[in-house]
Amino acid sequence: MDALGSMGNTLARRAEEQSPTDKLLKLLENPFQAQLAQRSVIAGLGTSVGFTVLLAIGFSLLRPFNSYVYAPKLKIADDKHAPPPVGKGVFAWVGPILKTKEQDLLPLIGLDATVFLRILRMCRNMFLAIAVVGCGILIPVNLSKGVKFEDQNFISRLTPMNTYDKDNWGMVVCAWLFDIIVALFLWWNYRAVLRLRRQYYDSPEYQTSLHARTLMISDMPKNLRSDEGIGRLIDEVVPTSSFSRTAVARNVKELPELIEEHNQTVRKLEKYLARYLKDPNNLPAKRPECKPSKKDPSYGSYPRGQKLDAIEYLTGRIKELEIEIKEARLTVDNRNPLPYGFATYEAIEEAHSIAFASKKKHPQGTTIVLAPRPNDIIWKNLPLSPAQRRRRRMVNNLWVILLTLLWVAPNAMISVFLISLSNLGQLWDAFQRSLAAHTTWWSIVQGVASPAITSLVYLVLPIIFRRLAIRAGDKTKTGRERHVAAKLYTFFVFNFLLIFSIFSTAWTFVYTIIVKTNNREDAWKAIQEAQFGKGLFTSLCNISPFWITWLLQRNLGAAVDLAQLWTLVWSFCVRKFSSPTPREIIELTAPQAFDYASYYNYFLFYSTVTLCYGTIQPLALPACAIYFALDVYLKKYLLLYIFITKIESGGMFWRMFYNRMVFATVLANLVVFLSVWVQGNNSHLQAYCVAPLPVLMIAFKVYCKRTFDDKIHYYTTRNMLKDPEASPSKHFNDKKDRFSTRFGHPALYRPLITPMVHASAQNKLAGVYGGRLTDSNAPGSGESASVSGYSDTYAMDAMQDGRPGRKAQGIPGFEMVPENRLDFAYYKGRSEFADEHGGSGGIYGKAEDIIRSDTPASSLGFGSDSRPGTPVGGMTGRRNFSNYPPMPSPYDGQGDIGASYAGGNPRFYTQPNDSQSGLVQSAADMPMVTPGAYHDPRDASQERRAPGFLGGGPQGYGGLPQHPIDEPDTDPTSYDYFRARRNNGGGQPGQGF
């Protein structure tokens, strides 16, 4: 009998035991258990506050000694755009942040950054008001009306889960008050954005910019793809429009790809040289080797797997690419016109009124809009037809949908095991024993690790979505960023809010129905008994503590942004543990572009989570308000002193943010409707009182759109056509506007980059090239025979012009960069650096498409700039030296290259360019030389640069005739013409050679 009893007990225990698969299915039914919820919230609050304070103190201590990381804009911005000075004190940075007002911010950081900070302040004030209202109403109601259970903690009792079958009007009142507060703040700030936008229109930068008075016409039919055809299309919309200068685009075909390959090849050569010449006194015994490029036309002639001398091969490849680029540029006018073009007008009012009149009209299928900034255009997408653009958008959307759906499975695993570690313990016995023995420790881990790991996932998604959006067919980069932010928000809401919140309920619902229908029960009856709404409401209440800890962790994320830990660590590692090229070091000192798309998505997602859970868990409201209250000051410092706006859109992110805030409010209304429907009495009166709110919010959106949008987007909507007999504008000038250059494809005129080498390796570099790459004994081994355009006599030491006995510094075809010039401040005016680091925004004293007037730059509101590498008087206009004879001026003061020189034979110095071939009539010549600051020979402090073929040395690697740069010696046969004149006055460190 005892044996039978023991056997029976064993069978019973085995019956009670479940396999890991059964346990997993059980966990999927109810993953959000709250055993550690209250301790996790407390741990999350403690770690968030503690680490935030530590990071803030660390930042305050490191800031005075790391200006490259914590205040790069103080050094590079011109006087007008420089942020307020900051002292060396530990907390000296706090004062300027508190004292700088919005009206001061607009000229300092631009409209995009100003609108961003206004949105932050709006969120702070809005959630502070909502937190006061929500906590003041919901907490007393839930505590007084809820049923108390001994196994529930204080945080659980704050939810309305225990207020069933009660007339709980607290949530209804809060839903109405929340909507009113959100609507009031959105309306008030819509008006403020309109006011800021009008100030932006009236600013000197906008009034004197070329893009402000220019229209972009796309999707043109073949029979109208000409300068005259653009005028005819505009006349179909506004027949009374005045004269405009028009330019139809030409097909550049492989030219952008050639330039990109050239730039990449130069960077590769710089990298090999940096490694090989790291210690010039102890060169490696073996020269660096590389495999030939697959894009090289002679790639097939090399044996498979063969490696070549990297320096020799890349130098030769650069020579070939430069010749190909020149030939392509000279023949571009013979190619077919593209379906887009531009038209510029004398008056801003006329251009905007025509754009407004064309808003709903598409003459012969074309689209006429205001032209974006030239550097904002995605040139490769402009020739796409509407059908191609639709197809690309559809493919991109399919990839986004696929990624969203594929993420459901890992997201479910996160929701099961990451939110509640006890779930993992049920499948892992050893972990369960540790969890029981160290409850406090694992409570801290759950409160800190789970939100942190979830946040790390968020860092990868913007990168994926941006790469997907690159080929989506967007015409502008800022438009693409807005679309990236919108798609990120959709992904986050679907996966990290909806699926994350309702997965367990949906799984339980489906699982229950399947089980009951397999038992031959009625399907409809099974659906009714499953009570999906009740289960969903319970799931939302159970998961709410996680969102409190997650919102508290956002404060830590804001402090990490301020501390710039990744930038510090990465910069240190690059400098100490690798062989960075001079170009890479210069880029490390440059200010980084602010990622508006990611930050807007984060703010929208935080707001959506808080609005949806605010009526279920009131503690989420102050957690979010605390985050915005802190971040509004931290982001203000970042935008004032560290980050730049890469491309200014004029505050156009506002509408994207506004639309999604309206959506978030509607989604929160649906959560309230669900809650009062399943928790209220059978009359559902509370639910019916909430039902009108989504409709009212949509009506509010339509009202704001019709009231504000046209005034925001257009300088004027009335027909402001200029009197034909009026005198021409001082801004309307072909030579000064250089319309074809600024609104031509950058591949037609952008200078190529010059290889940069550290000056410490200068002497060894001459030997490396002279001894290896040329043969002075070969016939015709003079200048034309050299790969670099020079003979091997450059292995000898050249003398400085006018200073016998002083060695000339520099190797033709290369730019020598001394140690004291490895700083972005000396190169901020050059397009190769400025384009990626905000040069087009005007913070360096130049705006990329300012129209030069007949008055000095200062009259337009641009101050002088005394910072290193910037000409005296700023970079916004030519200098007028009335007491001096005319000087050759290759630069127009805008950071671009002028079209002509004073003196000399222009045919010898100036390459025939595309505008001379008739690409755009009545337009200035396209520049074909290297960029740089305007150079006054009397000012030895100014930066100089090698003129070379588009930045490739005095004659480039192709040995092609070039413009001289500020060279008084016009005899090209002179030895000193290319060499010693580079060091006039003793030579300046960092100048090009």
C-alpha cells in the first residue's frame, strides 16, 4: 500500500510538472507580473537621479578643459552667430543658458533649432499642467473608489483597475481637460511658430538669399525642357508674371559617381600615407599594398588577388579620375535636358505668390514649388518621374512594414522576459533560485536594465530607417528627415506601445478561442466569454509601472547627451590607438549635426506614452514632466555650443510634430474610452461622454491647417507682381547671383578634394614620390611625365621665393597640414568640410546662396569675423580696397569660386566651363578651381591653399592647366610660379601647397 501511495504521488507530481514549451505558452498569456514593480520604480528613480547628477557634475568639471567637444561653436562661429561667452568656472555654463531668450536664439542657432527648443518648452509646460490636473483628480479618486487587496502595492492601487462597477467620472473629466490643455498649447505655439517664421522671412539672410526668390519646376514634359519652356509653364499659371531667369537642368550621367569615387580614392590614399608615414624617421620596410578597385576600367587586366603598391596605384587612379571628370564636365552641355529646372525672380513677393497660385495647379503635369536651398536638394532624385517616385515610395513603405512586422517576435520576447525577470525564472531554475535569494538586487536590475536595453534598440532604428529613406525618391534632405521622423514614430507606436502593450492580451484572447472552439463550443460565444476589452485594460494597468521607470530613465539619457561621453571616448581612441589622417583629425574638431529626426521622434513617443498611460497610471505624468523640465535646458546648451543645423529648413518640422501630437491625443482618448467602457456601469454613459473628443481634435487640426499653414509656407499669398517700368533690383544681377552655379548640379562645379598629409612627413613624402613614381631618365620625364604633374627633381629641397636659404614647405599636389592647424576653425570656409558641418547655415559668416549687393557685407547685417582662418570683414562679400590696384580674386566671398581673374591670360588660367558651352545663358561662369578663403597678399595671417585642378595640386594629377590663386607671377614657365609663391612672407602653417 505504501508503494502504491508513493507511486500515486509521483504520478501526480509528474502531471503537475510542465515542459518548458508549456511554461512559455503560459507566460505569453500573462507576462506582466508586478511582483517587483514598486521596487523597480524606486530603483529607476534613484539611479536616474543619481547618475544624472553625477554626469552633470562630470560635465561641469570637464567642460572648461575640452572646448573642442563641449563648445566648438564658440571658436568657429562668426561674430553675429557666436553663442554667449562662457567662463571657466565649474557652473559658468548655467548663466548663459538661463539668460538667453528666444529672440536672442533665432540669429544664433537658426529657426530649426529655435522651433525645436520652443517645442521642448511647450512639452514641459503642457505636461506640468497635465500632471497637476491628472494627479490632483485621478489619485484621490482611484484611492477612494478602488477596492483594497492585501497583495497589491501602492503603485497598483493608483490605477483604476479596482474601481470596477463604479461611476468613475474622474477619467472622463481628465480626458476633456487633457484635450483642452493640449489644444491650447498647440494653438498658442502654432501662432508663435508663425511669428518666428515671419521674422525669418524678414531677416537680412533670407531677404538677400537666392533661393527665396527662386521656383523649382519638376516633371516637365519633353517638349518644354528648355529655358523658354519653363517660362511658358509659369505663364500658364500666372500669365502676368514678370521677367525671370530660367535654367533647365542637363544630364550629368556618371559625373557624380566619378567625383564620389575620386573623393573616396583620395581618402584611401591619405589613410595609407598616414599609416606609412606615422613615424617619418622610421619608415616601414615594406610599402603599403592594396587591391585594385573593381570600378577601375583596367581591373580585369590584373591577376586575380594581386596586390599593388597602394601609394603608386591610388595616385595613378586619382590622375585618371580627374581626367575623366574634366572630360565629362566639358561635354555635359551636349547631353539631353532633364525634366526639372529653376526660375528666379527679382522680387521675393512675386516668387511666393506664383508658388501659392501653383499649389493646386499642375500645368501639363508639372509641379511648381518654392526652390529649397541648393545644398538641400537631392539631385539624383529630381529627374525621377512621378511613377518612379511612387514606386520607390511603395518599395520603401513595404520594407518599413516588413521590418515592423518582423520586430513583433523579438518585441514579444522583450515584453515577456525583460519586463518581469520572474518570468525568466520560471523557465530557468538556477535563475529562479538567485531571484528568490537576492530580490533587492534583481529589483534594481529590472528597474535599470530593462529600460536601458530597450533604449539601446532605439539607437539602431534611426540608422536603418534613414538608409531605407535615402532611395525613397524625396527631393530634399530636410523633407527626407521629416519622413524618417514620421516613419520612426509609426514604428515606435506600433511596436513599442501597441504591440508591447496588447500582445499578451491578444495572445490570451486567441488562445482561449482556439481551445474553446476545439472543444466544439460556439465561436461567437467563445469570443464573448474571452472578454478582450477587459483583458486589454488589465494588461495596460499591469504594464504601467514599466513605463514609469522607462520615463524616469529618459532623464539619464538627457544627461548622457550633455556629457558627450561617446564623442570623448571615440575622439580619444582615434587619436591614441590609430593613425588618423589630417582630414579625420580636422573632422573630429568640427561641430556635429543635430539629429532632428531622432529627437523629434523621441519627444513624440514620450508624449504619446504619457498621454495614453496618464489616465491609467497618474505617476507617468510627473515622470514625463520632469524629463522635459530638465531636457529643455540641456538641449539648449547643446544647440547653442555643440551642435549645428546641417541644413536649415526654416522650422518646417513643426507641422510634422503638430499632426502627431493630435494623433497621440486621439489615441489617448481611445484608451480612456476603453477604460470607462469596461470599468463603468452598464449604461456606458461615461464612454459616450468621451466619444466626441477624437472628432473635436480632428476638427481642431483642420482649423489650424486652414488658419496658419499658408501664412507659414509663403511670404505672401497675394499677387505681388512688380511694375514692369520699375527700376531693376540691385539684387537682380546675373554675375552676382551666379544662378547657374548655385542651382546647377554640384557635380558640374564643386572642387575636388586635395590629399592632405601631416607636415612632419613632408621631407619623406618628397622622397616617396620622387624616387618611386617618376623616372627622370625616361624620355619626356619632365613635368608632364610625372604622375603628380612634376618631375622627380622635387626630391630636392626647393627654396622659398625671395628668401634664399629657406626651404620651401610643401609638395605639389598635396596639402601639408602642420600640427597647429589640425583644427576645423582653419577650414570652415571650404565646402569639403563645411557641407557636412553646417557651413551652409551661415554660422561661419557666410550663407551659401546670399546675393551680393553693391554695398559692403556689413550693411546686410553680417558682422566681421576675427576667428582663425576667416578673412577680416567676414565672408559675405568682396572686400573693396580702393587704395590698391585690382588683385586677382578667385573667390567671391561666399565660399564659392569666382569666374574670372584680373590680369594674365584668362584662356590659359581658366578652363573652358559648362556655362561657356551654353548650359545656361546669361549666367555667370561656373567655377572650376579649389575653394578657400579670399586671400589678400598684404595679409600674411590668412589661409592659403594650393590651386590645383579642382583641388588636385597646381596642375592636378592630370597635369591640366589651372587658375592661379593670388599669384603675382604670371609666367607659368617659372619654377617659383608653382612652388615658392606658396610661401610668400615666410609661409603660413596649414596653407595649401
